[in-house]
Amino acid sequence: MNDALLRANSLVKHFGAIPASDGLSLEVRPGEIHALIGPNGAGKTTAIAQLSGEMRPDAGEVYFGGRDITRLGADARARAGLARSFQITSLFLGFTAEDNVAMAIQAHQGHSFRFWGNARRDATLRDPARDVLARVGLGARADVVSANLAHGEQRQLELAMALATEPKLLLLDEPMAGMGHDESLRMMELLAGLKGSLAILLVEHDMDVVFSLADRITVLVYGRAIASGAPAEIRANAEVRDAYLGADA
Amino acid sequence: MVDLRNLNRRQAVHLVALAAAILLPPVVLAADEPFFISLASRMLIYGLAAASLDLILGFGGMVSFGHAAFFGVGGYTVGILFTHGFQGSEFLGLFPGSDNALIVWPLAMLVSGLLALAIGAVSLRTGGVYFIMITLAFAQMLYFFFVSLETYGGDDGLSMYGRSRFPGLDLSDDTSFYYVCLALLLLFLWLGHRLTRSRFGMVIAGVRENERRMIALGFPVYRYKLACFTIAGAVAGLSGALIANLTEFVSPSMMVWTKSGEIMVMTIMGGMGTLIGPVFGVAAFLLMEEVLSAWTEHWQIVLGPLLILIVLFAKRGIYGWLVGREGGR
Ligand SMILES: Nc1ncnc2c1ncn2[C@@H]1O[C@H](COP(=O)(O)OP(=O)(O)O)[C@@H](O)[C@H]1O
Ligand SMILES: [Mg+2]
């Protein structure tokens, strides 16, 4: 009946009088990179927060793999395969890069009511953690305390942690925020390399990135999806051009 | 074998402290100062309470201001059962009293642990200042409950006529009792150390570092925090049971809010998040209290500023200062 992996149905979220989500509907299909674009304050982060379960919508539903997850908390959604990264980097700053990823691996390995063995010497945590670090290009930085990593490296680590939970869908809120040109290119290659292995909902400002990576694009303005479709359709859409792309298209 | 030449500073501090703890009774007895054995026992017992608080405060970042409640309830468990055993009566008409340490100590842990489970279940739904206030409020409720509990002495507390019995040991002998306290403290420090570096311990540390991230990774953090809170409460209960045995007396003052504050100060002073550090904080605190109170009756006025100085100049606590850089986290 519906082959969407993630489906948001008429989400409504108000902050006082501000409608941050105003009947927002959106679908992410398995394996696709779906970009969510829109001007600042359009409600992209708010949308991600409702999809990840950090925020409850005032109205509307969220379905994941056909199941209604509207009432599930963020932790339960993560366990179901819905991972997110944060627009503002959110790490365990006192821990090494490897510790950070090992924590994500641990989250993915069932309950942690294990009181005995030394987790930092547990090969079933450390080996996969090192693999994931290598995948995002941080292999040589495993033992660096994450507070001491460069900003771009922290963003890579943020992605590594999300990947380590082996999600079906990744919610990425501006993964390249604050990155330099080279770092952005790296991150773009990384995301391109993930294509097909999992679905990604990508919030991104840089239109070059969006149009080169995305299979489909949804345009958000004032908390509403004004258009959704393949990059070519979005480029050609007059309403989108007026509302958003106008300046740089 | 441990090669003494290869000890790092932290191991050296541990070894010296352990040797001092083991040698203390024969030394003070030889010096004819047996009073110091009971002072040192108090240090070990409060050390257990402070180390258990460190599990939630230092490792978990949960600022519980009601830890004395578990301490006091553990003490009362021993006191109440002792009284019934002594009178040959039954608790609530249900079961007889006991002065068997192998029964009442685990029972004190169970009762305090269940209490911590209940208090934690409510308190841990909040955070920040609310968590501090609600744990404080629960502890004060218990304080007033025991003040009004006339059956068991009310405000005046409850005197026991001896210590618990322990098969094969004479706990009424101060030296034997001291070594039992030492053994229990060491056992907890060892188990606690294993716990803090286990998977469970990683989750607790992760919650302290970044709870929001832990949730986003899929951890049901509430359950882990509650388990940690419960374990800490149970151990504080054991510590209260031991104090009840040491002084042969329990009273509501064991769980008044200043007692929670005292345990917290000792923990911070010793060095949070190290488990063993708080034991050093306790030793220093009780020693200062002893010295200052012999010197002036206004000792608390002197102790306050001293504590502030220690916290200011040894940011990682006395233990952090002793072990130097490498020992810190
Ligand atoms: N926690 C909040 N409280 C009040 N207003 C908020 C909150 N979060 C977001 N908003 C408001 O909601 C609107 C959408 O914000 P956001 O989702 O962050 O937009 P975007 O990520 O697209 O820039 C903005 O007007 C913002 O000021
Ligand atoms: Mg945003």
C-alpha cells in the first residue's frame, strides 16, 4: 500500500504563535538520499526533532517501516533503526573518538546491564568501533579525546556514531555546518559513498551539495512542504524558485 | 608479585593507605589509644557511604541531596530488628527480630535499595535543580517520619544493647569490627571499580557526559540511572547498618538534610568520580572535625572555610592532589 520507509503525515508543531511545522507531510523511501531544504527558520530542525522523537508533534503521525511510531520516545526509535546527527555537534567530549563510537556500538548490541567485564577492552565493541572510524576517515585519530578534535573531525565523528548503530534511516541535520571547503568535500564523498546502503534524510543549505547528492528533494517554507520531487522537477518548479531558490538560481 | 619499584604514584597512594588501614589497630593499641579504632571505623563506614554517593554524583552526574535517607533507613533496619530480637517481640506482628549480621545487614541493603528504587523512580523523571530538591524532600519526609515514630524512640532515637552477631567473629570487639568494616569497604571499592568500567558503567558515564546523545543512540537512560541510584542506595544502607552497630544507636539525625550535605561535602572534598577518593575526603573531614572540636566548641565555624579552601585549591579533591596528574580522569 505504501513503500515509504519513513512517512510523516500532516505534522503540526507550534511554538507559541509560530507554526514551526504546519501540516508537514513527507516520505523517505528505502535507500534514497532525500534532501530537506528551505530558508532559515523554515522548520527543518523542528521536523527532524519530531521524526527522531525528541519532540512530540501537536498533531499528525509518523510511520517508520509501516509502523506508527508517533508515540515512541527517541531512544526506542533509535533502537528501531532511526539514527540522527545533530546540527550542533553532540559528542561525549571527555571521551576519545573510539570511546564515542564504541558507545554507539554498545547501544546497538542490546541491553547494557552488564556489570562485570571491562568495556574498554571488549573486542566486540572496540573492533567495530575502529572499523567505523576508519570508514569516516578518522582511523588515525581513534585515541584523541574528542574535545581536542578539529571541528570537521568532530562532524565526521558525529556521523560515525550515527553509522555505528547500523540504522535503516539516517537523519542528518546540516552535517557540513561550519566546515571548511576541503572538509565539506570529504563529508560529501562520505555521504555519496553511503548511497544505496541506507536511506538518508539530509538537511543542507549548500545547493550544489543538495543537487549532486539527492535523489529527491522536499522544499520547506514556513513549516509546510511546498514541493517534493526529483532535483530536476524542483529546479523547474516556479513556486520554489519564487519562494526560495529565487536569489541564487 | 607486585614489583614495588614499578609502582606509579596512584598505586603507591593506594598501597600506603591500605597498609595504614591494616596496621592501624595494632599500632593504636600499642600506643594505648584504643579510641582511634572507633574513629577509624567511622571513617571506613562513612567512606562506604561517600563512595556509594560517588557512583551517582561523580560517575552519573546525578546531584542527589538525599543520600542520608538510605543511610538512616539502613541503620533503622538494624536498630528495629535488634530491638524486637531483644524484646522477643515481632515486627508489625509479622516476623521476629534478629541480631544476626548475616540477616540484618543484607536486609538493611534490601530495604534501603527498595527505598532508593521508589524514590529514584519518581526523582529521576526530573533533572537539574528539581532533582536536587525532590531527593532532599524525600529524605526530609523520612526524617520527620522517624521523628514521629514513637514506637522506635521518635526524636530520641533507639539504643541497642550490643552489636549484631557475626558467626565466628566477635563484633563487640572493636578491632574485629574494624576489620569487618575494612573488608566490606574494600569489597565495595573493588566491585564498584569493576562496575564503573563495565558496559553499565560506560552508560552511566555517558549519561553524565551527554544524556541527550545517549537517548539519540537508543539507550533507555532512565532504567540505567535508576539501577545506579538503587545500587548506591543499597550500599548506603549497608553503611548505615554498620554505623548502627558501631555506635549501638540510631536516631533521625542520621537522615537529616545536613547529613546528606556532609556526605556530599566529603565526597567532593575527596575527589568525585574516583570511587576511592571520597574515602580520603571522609578521613580528612572526620579528622578535622575531631581535632577542631577538641580545640573549640565553635569548630563548625572553622571547618566551613577550611572546606572551601580545600575545594578551591585541590579542584580534583584530596585524592586528585595526592595521585597527581595521571590519576585524574
Ligand atoms: N524550542 C523552540 N522554542 C521556540 N521556538 C522555536 C524552538 N525551536 C524552533 N523555534 C522556532 O521555530 C521556527 C523553526 O525553527 P527551526 O526548526 O530551527 O528552523 P530551521 O532548522 O529550518 O532553520 C523558527 O521560527 C524558530 O525560531
Ligand atoms: Mg536548523
